[in-house]
Amino acid sequence: MSYVLVLNSGSSSVKFQLVNPESTATDVPLVSGLVEQVGEPMGAVTVKTGGEEYTEELEIPTHSFGLERAFAIMSEHNVGPTDVEVIAVGHRVVHGGRLFSEPQLITDEIEKMVEDLIPLAPLHNPANLDGIRVARELLPDIPHVGVFDTAFFNHMPPAAALYAINNEVASKYDIRRYGFHGTSHEFVSQQVPKLLDRDPGETHQITLHLGNGASAAAISNGTPIDTSMGLTPLAGLAMGTRSGDIDPGIIFHLSREAGMSIAEIDNLLNKQSGVKGLAGVNDFRILRERINDGDSDAWLAYNIYIHQLRRFIGSYMIALGRVDAITFTAGVGENDTEVRQDSLYNLDMYGIDFDKEANLVRSREPRMISTPESKVKVFVVPTNEELAIAQKSAEVAAAAKQAGLY
Ligand code: ADP
């Protein structure tokens, strides 16, 4: 059995998995784990394998140190990168700018290109790059592959990809709608034609990735024609902690009237807004408890969230002209029955015949939650970004091997 080591490096953490690229979306990976609180006085490395969880608490000065500890713990249980066959290391990279519409075999040149994209994702790309550098040093003989969150949306039509702002400024500063969560939207949307028993080249669909971050995509015949996130992942739907779309004038107003700095406004809109900013919590399980306890802030936050979701669903139905399927995925989309029901409530005149009973079924499998007669079918399809990264990385690694590069 061969595996891909999938790495998702943040500024103070690294999430990792050892995934068999041939597995299914609901299979448990051989190993999953987390290095957290890098650079803090006390950090932790957690490794899950064979149904057990092993945690070590210690100071983790660098990503490199943390990953080495993780590999050592994995080796103690015979699942380290040298104990099993690792055919590739797949790196999640948030921003691929205009440069990358496909996963890339990482070379020094590709590393430099990811570095050049830092201005577009100042919080994410430096951390992703750190992860790439550290992992290439620790595992130099294995092909490393960059999989970009923006890649799926690289060829969106200009009318959807460009903003109505001065075009000289926009082109000088690379301002356009890049879109994010692309790996998830692609992974989920590729399963829908099979569920519909339809040709992927003749399927019009809306995918709703509703996790802590949330985004919607309109996909026509396998190609995205619009998505809700923009230059950054702040745009679009109201999310766990992010505002989603707001009047840009609010930023000027906060600067002038509240004397807030750009960094403070950035923090406000990215970390202290969305459902958390409105109700104090961003986890939908707790939000639901509060609503049931009669908390009016929680109720309002939920209604704003649903209102935004319905706005996007409606506009994408018009953009697509004909819709075969609407699919929910990610933490909220896969689990919150009420979000699914309320976001598609009373839309029978648009061909959506929601099946309330089917919606209540709990499962890890892809499933239909509209009636079989519904013109627009509604699905829940669990996403698995790590598996998608593993599959893409395995393909790129195989091509590199065939070309004699490894
Ligand atoms: P991320 O965007 O961090 O990858 P996920 O896709 O894992 O997030 O989604 C995490 C969110 O999913 C949680 O913050 C929570 O709001 C929601 N969630 C998870 N499980 C449930 C559940 N059983 N019911 C409702 N919401 C859930």
C-alpha cells in the first residue's frame, strides 16, 4: 500500500495526514495529526493512528522541530514516513494567484513563485511556504506537490472574475476574484454527475462549502462560472468569524469615525465578525443550543447567515440558467439539518422539492435530500480535502517519476 503525506501548514500549526490516494472519501486515514502552538512557551504534537491518539506537550520552537517530533511519534507506532511507502508529499497552498490552475511539482522555481504571491495572501502563503521548505529538507527524496486552493477557479469568465473598479489599478495590483476552497468544490462537484447518472459535461450545479469558512460556487459542465470568495477568503457568505460581503464604505467609515487602523479592521472583519461577532460563538452546535434556549442574538445571527446563503443560491440559479443539483458539504453543510432546510425553504416554484425526512438521515455517505421528482436535486456530499490533495499529488508524482525526475 502506498501513501501520500498531506501537509497543511499554518503560521503556528501544521495539520498532517498519511492518506492512501486510492481510499474513499469516508475512509479513515492511516495517520492524522496536528502540531500546534509553534513558537509559544508550550506546544503540542498529536498523532492519531489505529484508533488511538498520542499527545506530547512540549515547547515547539519551529515547524521543523514539530514535524520531526510528529514523525518520531509516528515511527514509534510503525507508521512513520520511513516505515511505509510514501510516494509524495502534498502541500495545501492557499493562494496560487493567476499562475497556477493545476497542482505543481515543487522545485526551487515554484517555491519562488509561491513566495512572489505573498502580497495576495500575507497570512497564509508564508506559512504554506515554511511547511514546504521544512518538509523538503526532512524528506528530500520524495516528490513534493503544491495543490492550490484557488486553482479550480483560475479560468472563471472575466465578467465574474473581475471587479468593477478602475482597471489600471486592478491590473497593477492583481485585483480580481480568485476564489478559495477550490479543492473541495472540485472534489464534491465531480461526484454529483455520478449521483445524477449524468454526463459531467452536461451538469449545471451549485456547491455550498459550509465550514467555519464558507463559500458557494456555480459550476457549469465541470467549469466554475462564479464563486463567492474574492481576492481574499473574506468575501461572500457570512461565516463563522468572517463578515462575508459588506459595503466597502464600512471600512472607510471605521477608519474615519472609529479611528481604527487597517490591521484592526482586518482583525474585526476576519476574526470578530460573522456568526461569532453577532452571537458570541462560531460553532453551529452551540449556536443551535442558544437558539433553543431563546437567545435572540443567536437567532438573529442564524437568520443573517441563512439570508446570505439564499441570496447566493438565488443569484447562481440565474447565472446558471438551469440547475441540476445543489450540494451541501463541510462541517455545517454535512451536519446541520436546519441550515440545509432553511436555506432551501419554500423554493418549489424554482423546482426544488426538499425531502424533510431524507434530510434528517445521518450518514457519512453522499446522499440525496430532495424527492426523486424534484427538478433540482439536492445532495449532501462529504468533502475530503486531504484525500483530494493526496490524489492530485500522487498523479503529479507518478508523472515526475515517469519523466525520470525521481
Ligand atoms: P473548517 O472550515 O475549519 O475546515 P469544518 O468544515 O470542519 O471547518 O467545519 C467546522 C464547523 O462545522 C464547526 O465550527 C461547526 O460550526 C460545524 N459543525 C461541525 N459538526 C457539526 C454538527 N454536528 N452540527 C452542526 N454544525 C457542526
